[in-house]
Amino acid sequence: CTDDQNFEAKTVGVGENVTLTCTRQRTLHLTYLFWIRLVSGTFPEILGGTLSYDFEGVDETNHITAKQEPGTFVLHITKTQLSDTAVYICIKVKDRNMTFLKGIFLRIKG
């Protein structure tokens, strides 16, 4: 089984809501998924994590929510701010191996 890896760019206006989606394949092997944010000049920020199997946990920080939805691991950003401009990456960690599944350059225009 191979993971689809892609990178995209998305632009939204200040105050809009945006949802970033990462495919989540259910597996019996212990596998973790994480959304991280990269901003130039700062350390990477972990926004949320989940397991590959169905799990109801939700990670919330300020106006950002990371949670599972059917077949996906999503990152919801409500009322975007200029400071939300960043590269967002979905990462899979399995057996000490890290795979970058999706990268999104999100630009917030004011």
C-alpha cells in the first residue's frame, strides 16, 4: 500500500473558515497522524494528532480544531487571521517511520 503524497497552495481571505483534509487509512497497526504548522523563523507547531483507527478525540487551540472525520483527519481553522499564513503538513508516524502525506501552503489575504 502506498501513501498519496501531494503539496498544494490555497488562498483565503481574512475571517473565512478553511478545512484542510488528510486521508486516514484505517489499520490495525499502531499508526499516528499529526497536523503541524511551519512558520518561517519559528519552531514547528503540532496542532493535533490522532490514531489511524476510529477515535473520537478532538484537539482544539484557539480557532483551530483537529479531529477525525470518516476516512480523513481534518484541520478546521475558523475566522482565519493573517498570522495563519503558513505551511501545514499532515504526517503519518508508524513504527518509528515518518511519512509526509500532505503539505498545504495556506495564504491569508487581508
